[in-house]
Amino acid sequence: MLKGLNHLTLAVSNVARSLAFYRDVLGMTAHARWDGGAYLSCGSLWLCLSQDAARQPQRARDVDYTHYAFTLEAADFQAFVDRLTQAGISAWKDNKSEGDSYYFLDPDGHKLEVHVGDLRQRLAACRAAPYAGMVFYDQE
């Protein structure tokens, strides 16, 4: 039986640049670095950056909606977005869902999001205004 997400590995074109972004801009904790990668953590998430010669930085319009969202407290949201903006990081999508969200790209074009809220809050918002054809499997 699955217990949760063990780790997330992102292919990167430049380990030093990506490590600096995730550690210095996003504030993740760096644990190790080697020639071909780095390990960081964000809460209980283990993030691996893996050097990949085939990785070409992507632009927001070149890839699909797949993205990785990180939790942020409401009190920290605006300061975090301001920090991203000051670092020259721009949004790839406007937030149209429940809760504050900011969608941005890492140096390789991986789509990221910071989001205030959790699944319980999202489901409550969806119960109030369901997506077309939405079916709920849990009961509240």
C-alpha cells in the first residue's frame, strides 16, 4: 500500500544554477551536492536535482499543465510572491482556483506553484461550485 510521495526528481541543465534557485530563492534546505545533482528538502518533501544533458529549458507555452505545487501559509504569501518578482521570476498562469496561488517557472522551465490551502479546502470549494461532470468519492 502506498504511503505517500517519497521524493521528486527534476532533470536540470545546470545543477549549480538550479541549486541556487531552490535554496536561495525558494528557501529550501540543501543537504548534499555532487557533480551530477543535489538533494534538498521542503518540509517532508525530498527533492533531487539531477543533471541531464538532454534537458533543454522550457518556456511556459512549450509544455502542458503539469506542475508541482508547494504549500505556503497565507501570512507569507505576498512576501514570497514579492521575493519571486524581485528575483525576476514571472508568472506563467493566473490563479483561477480557490486559495491564493502563484504559478512560476524554475530555471529549466519546470512549472511550479505556491498555494495557500489544502485538499479539504479545495474539495469544499468544489462542492460549492463543482467542475463539469465532477463526482465526489468521500463524504463530509
